[in-house]
Amino acid sequence: MLLFLMAAVVLTALAAVSDHRTGRIPNWLTLGGLCAALVGHLGHGWLTGGVTFGLIQLGFSVAGALFCSLAPAILFVKGGMGGGDLKLFAALGALCHPMLGIEAQLYSLLIAAVVAPARLAYDGKLWSVLGRSLSLLLNPFRSRERRQSPPAEVLTWFRLGPAIFLGTLVTTLSNLFTQLSPG
């Protein structure tokens, strides 16, 4: 599994660079990573344990892609996440299987949850965004005419690629140290 985790680090590093520079994660990278993960797990399982084990590994890879794309797909439909981020999470799940894929996704989102407010604070917008965002919590109690729209700063796009890379790196290092520790 370590080989697939290292491939996930490389994939997410390339995606992070692309996302940082252009604001896009190319399809050839995400869909290529997804396809390579499926074929790689099938082939590796087949070579190490026969056809049945290869198909089991392929099944885990498909399950990882599905599980890791479920929550991002909902965010994508609601306009809260880009399609490249969604496809990157699917490829990450296919490479890492469900458990490690979800772990990497959790770390990624936790890192993003720290970086986004830090970025707003750096830009001097944190308090105004928080104040206006908290007032949105009252919207369900207001009449339709009095409901407020989200502030423009909240709708600013956040590039998630670097956070996905860091979350994948944390998962890989954690898994590596767990395997290397005695006992």
C-alpha cells in the first residue's frame, strides 16, 4: 500500500501546483490518476495473490473512489467545491482505498479549515466576513424579503489543491511511521 500512498502524494503534489498557479486541476491528471489507480490495484493484486485477489483490490479501489467522492459531490452540486477537487478526491480514494482515502480527505479538509480563515485574516477580511456570515444564520427566521445574501468575500473561491496535497502527505507519513514503529 505504501507504493500507492506515494503515488497519491505525487498526484496531489502535481494537482496542488496546477491549482495554485492556474486555479484548475486538469482532467488528464485527475482522471488519469483514477484510471491508473484502478488498473494498478487490479494488476498488483493479481500479481501478488491471483485473479481473485486482484478483483478484490479493484473492488476496494472502486469503493475508495466512491466513498471519497460522496461528500465532495454534494458540495460540488451546491457550488461549494470545484469539479477538479471532486475528481482529485475520487482519484485519491481509488489510490488509497476507502479508509486511508477518507483519512487523507479528513486531514485535507481540516487543513483547509485552518488555512481559509488564516488567509482571510491575512487579507484583513476575517472579522467582516465572520460578522456578515453570522448574520446569515438568522435567515431561516426572516421573511423572504428580508433575507440577506452571503457576502462577496464568502463566495471567493478557495484553492483546495494544496490542502489536499498536505492532507495526503500527513496520511502517508502517519502510515509510514506506523509501519516502521516496533510492536
